Amino acid sequence: MKLGLKIEDALKLNPELKKYTYYKNGKIRIDFKSKESLYLYNKTVLKHVFNIDMDFHRDALIPTPVSRYLFIKNLCESFKEENSRDIKDVLEIGTGSGILAIMIAKYYRCNVYATEVVKEYIKLAWDNVIRNNLENRVRIIDSKGKIVEGIPEIEGKKFDIILSYPPFYSPHSVPSKRSFGGAYAREVELIGGGKYGEEFSLRILREGIKYLRRGGIIGLMMPHKPKERRKIIEEEIVNLGLNLKTDKIEVGKRKRYIIKGYFL
């Protein structure tokens, strides 16, 4: 699969993008400072590169399809390297639009349980699941503010992979709307916690390990900064007795880290 989509090709596939173009050094560009252009471009990439039809909430973060695909590919290929069995069950914490759950179910043909706390996102994610004919593989669950423990729909279940691109708000964060591609941070979502917003991720690890099958992986994707948050999470993985591995992926100028704990 060839990842990404050249601007020239994106304009041919979705002419609506032309209104957001400009020229720099003789080359055509898209003004990604406009959230609408980001919305249209990423929908075009999903449709024509990944064969996925999705919509996004206009007040939410517009996810980058390539980095999400590289995240799930890394986790699923890592699982295959360590196990002689196929991936059967996956748990995603905080699915948002459902993009990760849909990608995993589509490309790795496994069962995905995906949790979310925001009512509008739950409806949107389920609509996206239906739109891609994955109702038999993906289940969207209202977590009602829980992380992993205490969610009736997954009690007693074991998973091969537990993953999240977790929230990482500090205790002093307030609802706001970013001007670039941004997400409206509702009060219900301001649940990172900890000095560097690491507490939510630590709870995923501490609670998630009880739901992991032997040979399974807990995987978290993190932005480049702050490195202190990554270090705290990596130390907790080791403290829990999981084997630690961290991989770096780069999409354009953005660096992301995939922090994995292996339950061997």
C-alpha cells in the first residue's frame, strides 16, 4: 500500500479542496491552517488510499490517517512477531471517530471493542462503523467515564491488543478551541491528569494488564513532547513486569512514539 496522497492527486479526487490552495515557490499547496481543508483532505486520503469512508466531528481533532495506520500496523505486526496465533480481540480506549477501530477491523479482520465517553462521538463512531460495513467486527461502548475496569461490556474478557492514543491534559487545563486543526476540549475529556498529563495513560496500563492475554501488547501513541511523559509511562511498563519497546514513526515533520508493553 502506498501511503499518503500528493496534493495534485488530492485536488483531482476532491475538487472542493481547490478553494484552499495557494502557490509557494511555484508549487501548489493546501492551506492546512484551515480546519475545513484538513477535514476534506483527510477524508480524501481515507477514501482513496485506505478505502475507508469516514466522517469527523467538526469540533473534534481531525486525525491524520497515515500516522493512525502506522500505529495499528506497528502493534499488529509486533503481535504477529511474538505469537503463532492470529489477533482475535482488540480493545481501544477513547476511539473518537472510530478511525483506529475501523482500520484494525478492516485490515486485520479481528473483533474490536472501542470505548468512548462523549455521546456525539459514540454516535459518530457507530455511524462510521456502519458506513464501512463492519458492524459484525466493531462494537462501540459508552465507557461512562471508566478507563478499563468497571465497564460491563468487557468485564471478564481478555484481549490480544489494548491500545490508545490517550488524552494527556494537565490538571490545570480548561476547555478551549485550538485554531489549527484543533479539537474542542470538553470538560469531560480533560482527564489526562498528573504533572505531564500522564495519569490517564498510567491507568490504562495498570487496569489494562488485567485484561491482557499472555503474549498480548498494550500500546500507546505519544507526541514528541514532553519527553518526561514518555519516560514516566515507560518506567511504569517496566514496573508492571511488562517488556518495554518504544518505536518512533515520522509523518511529514511530525514525530510520534509508540510505547509498547509486552505481556510475555
